[in-house]
Amino acid sequence: MTQSRNTVKTPINKRFNFSEITVAEEKYMQTLTELLKSKRKGDWKEVAQKLKISAQCAERAYYRVYQKNHFKVVKALKDVIKKRNELIQVND
């Protein structure tokens, strides 16, 4: 008799396709997770418009660290978040 494993309750630790080895890489992963925490609805569309790619492509490139557009997407997302925060501060 084969024994089956219950995979439904197995937590998924990371969504990123990246295995950190050094301290710098761990810090980079923390930066990516912090950006995700400050991201809001519609940010992927803004990033996609800046880079002239689809929103799904932008989101996937963000999670796939070794993809060619990853660093462009990260930079564009930082710019979108920074611009939004500046607008919020001006209106306050």
C-alpha cells in the first residue's frame, strides 16, 4: 500500500524563484518583500505601462529573480511607490 502525503496543509514558504546564499542576497529578498507590502492595487498596471509590457509579465518578472526584466520591474515599482507616497504627502 502506498502512503499519500497531505500537501494541502503544507505551507508555501516563498513565492520568489530565488535561493539566497549570501547575506546580501538575503537583504535583497527582504527588500523585495518590503516592496510587496507597500504595493497597492493597480501598481502592476503602472509598472507595465512604464515598461510597455503586460501587467502579468511585470508581476511574474518581479517574482522570477533571474528573468531579464526583473531589475527593470523592481526599479519601476520603486518609482511608482515613491511617486504615490510623494503625492500623498503633498495632499496632507
